[in-house]
Amino acid sequence: MAITEKGIYYPTDYTKVADVPADFKQLAESADKAIGNIPEYNDKPVKEDIRNLKENDEQQDKDIETLQTKQTELETEIEELEKDIQANAIIEETEQAKSLYIDDASGARGSLIIEGNAEQDGEANPQHPSEIKVLKAGSTKIKNINKNFFDKENIQYYNNNSALFENTSNTNTTRLRTNSFELREGNYILSGLSNNIKLTAVRAYNNQKELIDDGVTRSNNNFTLKPGIEYIHLLFSHSDNSDISEEEIKELKLQIEAGNIETSYIEHQEISCILDIQQDMLKDDKFDLNTKKETHNWKKIIFKGNEQWYFYSGSAAPFGIYISDLVLPASQQDMPEVICTQYKACKWAEVSTSGDYLVSNPGGANFLRFRDIDCSTLDEFKARLAEKYSNGTPVELWYKSTQKIELDLTDAQIEVLEKLSKLRFYKGVNNIFTTEDIALLQAKYSVDLKSTNNKMQKEINEIKELLSTTQTSAMLLDNLEKNLIEEVK
């Protein structure tokens, strides 16, 4: 507590909620006493004291509100911890993958780690450049969906009078569409149809909204999706092939789940968050909450043909370029840690006089060596690089650098990463992925022991059934052998 010139007490410590009633009592008593000792109530010093007291009261109210908020956060954290304790079980850690399917989570909190990645479609060569897909700067959306992918509230419905895509026919059915990033390559089963409603077709489209004829294979309500699908159309009709309304579809308890076996229905649930990315991320590029850094290990070069190139006469890989911060392979015979749009990286032992490729320098220096079957001189090679650059199809190279780049995490990044570090998993099945389907994900979660025991018992039963079948087959063969022996006699 502190006191004004007129003898009015006011609180100065706003950190203890329990002291508030006593502080107000002392404040009121001292104010009454001060006013009683002054001839006129409107005395200017008293007014100033009262104004100051009001300001202090407002500050105290704010501090009390802050304390109450912190108290609520702590109480919530205690509830979450109690849930985790109740669900305490074996901790499992998944392998890194672009999407995760977990079917034995206990429902407790765990953690999800996201890292960069890079990949190419097909083998790179100058005639047919292969784009390098990386986790691009900007942002990525991370989703976790329970076992039911079918979210009827967020699916667009189209009747037979509204064309969704050009050159797409629609005959006697109501269509509904869902983006295929929620349905990765693999097997799925649809359940929940009524007796008078049937699934008539599953159609797949690429990112150009073109129909992929062989994108889906279907058997009744089971279907398999192939890679490269962007959009999915499910077509429904009545059993007599008459049109069906959107309302009829919404009344059904439809469920799409991974696999080939129908399980009990649950409502669709999902959580998602958007994580900002400051710079393109490749494999081993990470977000580090401990150091509050976004770390990068790769650098990119776009060749223009005007770089300092070297010529190794008589070599199978004659064109060389020096990169001072290039990570050298552990052995001269190992493949360099590089990715190129038009030249395949290979080991020195694989060097030949045919094909287009790049290799590490066999002497261990920080050189990359290139071979191009259409270029026999250094001038020809540099001219080809320059031509490709001017034509808009430059040779691009990502290489692992000895100079790590560390960027400070933003407040927005920290907020999302902290949520992921305390991610509460759905009990049972979790389908986790990113919209770009390129980032590498790894989860740590607690296993539901009952679910694990059930899976183990199922495996035991399958083994017993197999043994039983084997024993039966052995008995039949034995009897057959005896019968043959009898016939021979």
C-alpha cells in the first residue's frame, strides 16, 4: 500500500487477487477520514486524489482480469493433463511420411513435427526437365481428420441441371464433390447408404479439371484411388436410377474411411491449422521451437551459362563448377547431396560415356562435374545453359550447403508450432496430412492399450486359422497319399 499527501491509502501490488477486499476497505476508510478533515469537499487536492484513485482502480481491474485469465488457462491445462494421465499408455513414434494414418491412438495429447521435403517425378534430363517439388515459402495447411472423411456440411452439391466442369456429362444423378487432397492414393469404403439409394459412380479429375479415365477402380461401395487425382465426384441415384435430392443425401449417415472393411459410424471431425513458411524447405530443413528458428540447409542455383565453368579434357564428366559451401559426400564414391531439374545425380562409379548426369569431383574438392551428350566443348555447354535460361526452362540445382541459414520464428509460427507440440489426437483413427502433400510429418502419440490388445488378438486368431487350414490340408494330403498306396496295392 501507499498513501497520498491527504492521507488516502491506495494499493500498489496488483498481483494477489486475495488482497483486493482488504485493500478496498483501507482505501475507503482513509478517503472518508481525509474528506472529514477538509473544510470543503470540493477542495482541489482531494479531487486530484480521487481522480488518481479512479485511475488506480481501473489499472487494478485490468490486472485482476489478467490474473483471472491466467488462472483459467492454468485450470484448463490441469484438465488437459488429467486427461493425459487417464489415457497414459505406451508412447509410439511414427516414421516420417507425407501423410500419417494412425488407428490406435488413446485420445491423449501428443506431438506433430513437420519438416521440409523435395521430390521429382521421373528422371531428370535436358530433353525432359523434371520439376523439383519442395515445401514452398508461404504457408501450408495441416489437417487431422478422424476416421470419417465424409463432411456433409462442407461438400458442394450439384444437380443434373448444373455442370460442374466443362465437357463433363451428367445423366440422371445428383452429384457431390469433395477435394481429393482429403482422399489420398489408396483404398476406401463408403457406408451408410439406405436401401433405396445407391452409389452409381466415382469419377476422378486432375488439377486441370480433366477426367482421368483410369483414376479410380470401384467395386460396389469400395473404391481405389490412383496418384495424381485432384477432384472427386461421387454420383448417387435411387435404386431405380431416378434423381435424388441434396436433402436425401444429407439425411444419411454417410462415412468414407480408409481400407476395405466397414466399421461403426462416427460423425466427421477435423482440426486444422495454417503454418507460415518463410523460405522454401527441403529435407532436413526444420522448425525448432527450442531455439525459435526456422533452419535451412539447402541453397539454389539457376544456371545462366555465364558462371565460371571448368573443362576436364578426356573425362566422362568434363564440365565442372566450383561451389565453395557444397557439402561433400562421406566417400568419393557416394552420390552428391544435390537435386537438379535436368541432370541426374549419380555416383562416380556409375560414370559412363553415355547419358546426361552430374557427379561429385573424384578428387574430393568442392566441384560438381556434369556430362551432356549433346555438348563436346565447354563453349557448347555454356551456350546450352544460356539458351535454356532465355527460353524459360533453366537448369536449376539445389545443393546441401555447409552454411546453415537460421531465420527467427515469427509469433504466428510459434503459436501454431506450440499447438502442434501439444496436439490432442482423436481416439482411434487419425488421418494427418498437408494440403500440398509434400511436407514430411512425424507424430508421437500414446497408444490405446485396448485397441492394441484387440489387434494382437485378431492377429493371433488369423494365425490360428491359418494353422488350422494348414493342418487340415496336411491331413487331406496324408489321406490322399494313403488312398493312392491302397490303389497301387
